[in-house]
Amino acid sequence: MACRRQSLLGRGFLYLAVLVLVVISLFPLAWAIFGSFKHSQELYNAPYALWPRAATLSNYTVLFNLSNFLRSFANTLFTSIAATGLSITVACLAGYSLTRFSYPGSKLLKRLILDTYMIPSILLILPVYSILTKLGLRDNLIAYTVMLTSSTLPFCVWLMASYFAGVSASFEEAAMIDGCHRFRAFYKVVLPQLTPAIIATGIQAFILVWNDLMYAKILLSSETNRTLSLSISAMFAQEQVYPWGVILAGTVVATVPVLLMFIFGVEKLIGGWSDGGVKE
């Protein structure tokens, strides 16, 4: 009986700790969402109050009337989708190659890919800036997209290689015995088994790219090529021009795509983390 009480007490403390962490994590987001519906004067007079006294959509009206914000949203959407798509495509091919083919240096290459991801991105800023400037590709969305792809690719390759390692090779071998060539077996037999893993990796890559500020701040300078992170950062720097309600509305809009992707893809995300493939 005493052991059961101790177990219930320990579980209660665990649930309480998790609840506290959830509240701490979600409070800034909730404050930003509710604050975006407040008048600027109310934000200054009662900054810690969560619920607005008189909700208003004026902040969102002002925000969406800013042409540079909508352009920034479109730029971020384009670069995020393109970089994520490129990363996943290359990662699937590279991960399959690293796990299915044995060639000199394959194990070393896999280790180097992981080591590359562990290098702090800040160390690459100066050489990347220098190279793109000399090539005349600075302030270019295509070059920026390629840069984002290269920054997320090691992580995606490492994840996909671990997922492919958990898929039985007997499936594709049976398909090839029946006359299916290697690429068709890869596309028709192996990839469908890894759908949760691919979606999980894609969601993580998309979030990394969508939230990028460091590379954008260094590589993109013109207003027409700004991303959402840059636009919101510029609003913070000019808070005398943009009311806090408009700035909060911008942060909420920037958060919505990531939240929607996580909400609708959470099952695939968890499935990709836990399974990653069909075990032998």
C-alpha cells in the first residue's frame, strides 16, 4: 500500500512538473496571440494582462496592408518549400546509398556528414558571405535557398540514413527478382514504407528553414528579398513606427504555418521518430 502511495505521489509530481513546463513554454505564444488583438494603449497600460478588454483586428488590418510584409511571407514560403523539398530529395537518395551500397569510405562519409552538422553555423558565415559576394549572388533568393538547403542537408541525410538502415532489404530484392530495376524498387517499394519518416524529417527541416534569421540577415539586404524573420526584426528595430500590436500580429502570422504543420503532421512526426521503417 505504501509503495502504491509513493508511486502515485511520484507520478503526481511528474505530471505537475510537465504541466509547469507546458505552461512556461506556451505562455509567450499565448501572450503574443492575445496581445495581437489588443489596442496599443492597452498593451502599454496592462502589459501582463492576458485577455484583451476590447478585442480588435486593427493590428492585422495594418499588418496586411503593408506590402513588404506580404512579400516577405511569400519569400519565406518559397524558400522554405524549395529548400525542404531539395533537402528531402537529396537526403533520400544519399541515405539509401549510404545504407544499401558498400564502397570505400562510405562509413567515413556517413560520419563526416554528422560531424558537418555539428559545426556551429556561425563559423560558416564569413566564408559563405565572401564566396557569394565574389560570385555576385548575395541578395539573391535562389542562392539563399541553396544555402539553406546545404545547412539542413547533413541533418536530413543523417536521419534518413538511420531510417533506411531499419528497412529490410528483402523487399526490394524480391521486387528486383520480379524484374523491377533498382530505382523503381527504391521509389515503389522502399519509399512508401518510410512515409512517416520522410514527413517527420521534412517537418523538422521546414521549421529550421522557416525560422532562419542568421543567414537571411547576412545574405539578404534589399527590402524586396526580405524574409518574415527579417521583416519582424526590422519592425522591432523601428518600434516607434510600428505599434507593438502590429509587431505581435506579425509574430503570430509567422508562427501559424509551423503550428499548422505540426498539428496536422504530429502523428507522422511521432511515427517517424519511433518507427523509422520496417525492421528485419
